[in-house]
Amino acid sequence: MAGVKTRHKSGGKLTELVGAGKEFIKSEVPTLRAVIQRGLLLKEKLFIENETAKTEIPVHMIAKKLAPLVMNQWLKANLKFCPPVTISEKSLIQKIEKWWKKAENVAWGRVKQEEKRKVMDMLDKLFDITTCTHSIKLCNVPESLCNDQAKCKFGAHIKCDCPKDRKIPALELSWLAIQRAKTGESSRMMMKGVDKKETDKQMKAAKRKLEEESAQLKRNKKMEDEKNEQLIEQEKLDVLEDDTRNQDESYVLPNLTDLAVKEQLVNALLKEKLGDKAYLVKQY
């Protein structure tokens, strides 16, 4: 019947705060509100699949399924928006859990007004997953110190001392500045889709890096194998040397006071030196 709320359709306190579950806008990276709404949609799906009460679905389970979806939205903007330019998937799961619980506490009235205000302000701001937190200035902002806005290649500037592999792609500086400044899921600079030329360039660079790393691994393995072979050979020599030393130390000269032993030794020596002529020797 229309208007009747079923067990899994009825909204909870969190839904009342952020709105009903829904998909991400394909051309935008999500705000905190959008992340939670997408999580609510996942929660509905998990509820149906597991045939369990919504309260029995832990936030961690939702966050684990939600994190790859969030990361995928960022990858649509630029393939370089992946770790370490962005936080790791593990860190993203933890971040989703943290803010989800903060929002739930606000929804249930468990926090003070100051904390509530912070969460409410964050709801419609970008759910930023980049590791670089330095401020980006658009060229039209005096603080950017842009020399020539008309000829500027990137449209924005950043003073960043992050490691090279964590830096924001220069081509995306202006886009990310606008995303960080937006209020609400939509912005005035949506993702344009895949830039084939730039994507091909990034794919070639990634392939080249992978090949270099693979070659280095092979070189390292070869050096390690050679080192191991040398160690094995040295161990063999050490064992042989020890055996020889032990044999020398354990050898005991026979008692040469016994005439028979003397004769045996002399005969053996003559045989070795004279061969078949040894019998010609008459005296010892």
C-alpha cells in the first residue's frame, strides 16, 4: 500500500539528517552527505541480501564496500588520483567510519552544539581524500601570485612541499580548488570525462614505471642468486678444509720399532719408486 513504511524502507535518524540513499552524481566527486547517502543505499542492499535488521549491519561493513566506490569517483577525474596521491583504501575506510559515526551522533542528538555545527558544515563540503592538504589558489586570486593569468597553463597555483609521488596533478589544480570550495554535491566545474590524450600519456608512464621496477627486481634477484651461490661454494670450501684438518690431526704414525712394519713400509716405497725392479734391491 502506498504510504505504508515497510521494515527496510522506513528511514532512520541518519536518513532524516542527510536524506534518502542514492547513487553518486557521475560527473562529481562526492561530499560527505553524498558519501553517507550512497552508504545508506548500500545498507538497504545488505539488509535485503542478508535478511537481517539494519541495526545488525556494522558501519565497518558499509565503509568497506563504500570506499572503492568513492575512490572510483576520483579516478574518473584523473588516473593519478590513487594512492599515494590519495589516502589508502584502509585509511579511507577508517575516515568513512569516523564521519558516519559523527553524523549518527548528530542525528541522535548525542553531541554538543559546537560539534553539531562542525558536522553540519562538513556535510555539504567535499569529502577530500587527497593526501596533500596545501591550499590551492586560482589564478584570479591575488594570493596565487600568478604572473600572467591569460597564459597560465594550469589556472591555479600551490605551494607544496609534499613528496613528489603525493603531489596533486598540476592539470587538476584548478578543478580540485573548485571542488574544495564548493557547497553541495554539484560544482561549476564538473568532470569532463576521460581525456584520452592525457590518459594515454599516464598509461604509458605507468607501464614504463612498471617495466623499470620489474627489470630492477630481476637484477636484484640475479645479484641475490649469485651471492647465494658464492656463499654455498664458500661453505663447501670451509667444510672441505675442516675435514682435511681433522684428518691430519687424527692421523697417527705407525710404531716403527716393529721390524715387520719397517719392512712393509720400505717395500711399499720401493714399489712406488722402482716398480717391477724393486725385487733387485737386496739390502734395506
